[in-house]
Amino acid sequence: MKRVFNFNAGPSPMPIEVLEEMKNDLTDFRGTGMGITEISHRSPVFQDMLDETKAYLRQMMKLDDDYEIVFMQGGGTMQFLMTGCNFLHTRGAYADTGVWAHKARNTAAFFGETYDANTAKDRNYAYIPDTYDIRPDTNYLYICANNTIYGTEYKDFPKVDVPLICDMSSDILSREIDFNQFDMIWAGIQKNLGAAGAAFAVIRKGLLEKARTDIPEYLQYQTFVKNDSTYNTPPVFCIYTLNRMLHWIWNMGGLKAIEERNKVKAGLIYDTIDQSGGFYKGHADVKDRSMMNVTFNLATPELEKDFVEKAKKNDFIGVKGHRLVGGLRISLYNAVTPEAAKALADFMKEYKRTNG
Ligand code: PMP
């Protein structure tokens, strides 16, 4: 079996040991004689798996009892819609740290007034602004914890007087933080925690009580809470992959251990950039650098194209940057191994030696 070094921005790799386990569960899940894609979402075996998944999340995120956890189809983009239509009564504030926060704002604008509480547009989103302009009657401040395209990530989160809603799609459970400082966290699972096709949300009961009810039932978070995420057929397979990834993180030693491992990986690539004498130029400000997505440029687009081609010949896949930043982007989500990061760092050094 050939496996490449996969640095895609999402969907992204899963640990080989989890994939091997999934092979067995595809034909016989927990002794039922049915595979995971074949079981009923109304069966006790599914309910047990769902309960277990929520328990893992509660335990690893050290959540207060005050939070509900729900699972939904529709990925991240559906959450842009649901956050707006549930919580936007008068106006919603958005921290403009790039494309994903901006898309959330534009989507929510359908339901009320939205505005940027700050913006990092002046330097192509290379930093996280640290001041917030919150207007009267604002229902929430919405932020994106890790900006997948630009490679910036909040180290500290805003302290504001309005409910704080956070998109953690591209850094969920990659590090230890105080998850209880948010009123709502949501994340698509396809980067750090499983297969594409689902998102989960952790929502404070106090915020849920304020949710709008003049919207279609299926768009209400309360519908998912009241029906324990099984109002209709949930994304069973996706939730299962999330369950297995949480089990894997737990066995790795939990968030503390995962954070240490992620730091080592990011350090290998950032050190290579910083010690390249300007051959590799990092996009994000050092203080706001993401541990998940490392973005950088070379001197010319031609050299960047050549780098991507040579990388591919050496089995390094998914290193091309997003078109809005250009250059290269190395995604180092939870399942990427330190060995893969080391191999790429060595390749970068060798590439510089022969092209610098
Ligand atoms: N938020 C962030 C931070 C993302 O990186 C992405 C996708 N890359 C999205 C939201 C959108 O997610 P989806 O493609 O699942 O709609």
C-alpha cells in the first residue's frame, strides 16, 4: 500500500490506525453483523455511539454543564447560515480576519444588519486585529479562530460584553484552550476530526434561549437539541469518524499531548522558513502564526510552481497555497505525523540548497 505525505487543507489525512479500524467497522460495527453505513440511526448501538461522542467532547473540552452539543449536515457553510438565522435579531458583529468570517457575515446579512468589528484587510489578512468596535444592540461577535487560507490563528480570544460565537473548523481540538469562554463554538469535522459532511456545535443554554423561532424548524438549533441530533437521519458515518478521531486523540494523551505534537510539526516548518535567509517568506505575522496552516511565498510565481511540482514528485501532496495568498500552504492538522513534517522540512532545505 502506498501512502503519500498529505498536506491538504481539508479534507485531510486521518491516522492510519484509525483507517484500519474503519475497514473492519464497514463490515461489522460492534458485533451487529452490519457495517457502520448500514445501521439504523434509531438503534441502541447508534445511540450509544452518539452518547459516547458527546461524552468525549465534553471531557476533552472540559465543558461546563451549561452547554448543549449538536451534530448537523451541511458542513461549515450551513453554519454561516444557521448562526445568522438563529441569533441575529438586530445586528451582528464580525471580526474580519478573511474569507471564512466574511462569508459568514455575508450569509447572515440576509437576516439583519451585519458589520465588521475590525478588519485585517489592509495587509491581506496577515494578522489578527486586537481591537473590537461593538455597536449598540449587537447580538453577538462572530470570529474565526484559525484562518485556513492566510495561516493566522487567535492565541487569545476577545473579551467582549456580547455573546461570542467562534468558527473552529480548522483548529478544533488541536490545542488546549478554555472552551468555556465561548457562548458557541462550531466546527466542520473534515480537517482535524473526521470525514467531510458534518459539523458539530457546542452552544450555551443561555444563548439557545435567545434563538429566533420565526425561522424554519430544520434551521433552528433547538430542533437539533430537542431531538438529540436525530430529528431526521443524521450523518451517521461522519459522526462515527468523529467518534474514532476523538478516541484516537484520547489515546494519544488528550489535548495537551496533541498540542505538543502539533507544536513540534509547526516548529519544523516555521524554523525552516525563518532560517532560509529570506528564500521562504512567511505570510502571517509571527505573533499570529497558525499551528495548523503554514503559509509562505518564494521569490517568484514560477519558482513556487516549480516547488509544487518537485514536491509532488517526492510525494508531498497539497502544498499549493490558496489563490488569494498564492505561494505555498502546508496544512498540519492533527493526523499529520511529525515524520511527515520532518520529511517536508528536509525537502524545503534541499530545495533551497539547489535553487537558492
Ligand atoms: N470555516 C473555515 C475556517 C474553513 O476553513 C472552511 C473550509 N475550508 C469553512 C468554514 C467552510 O466549510 P465547508 O467547506 O464545510 O462549508
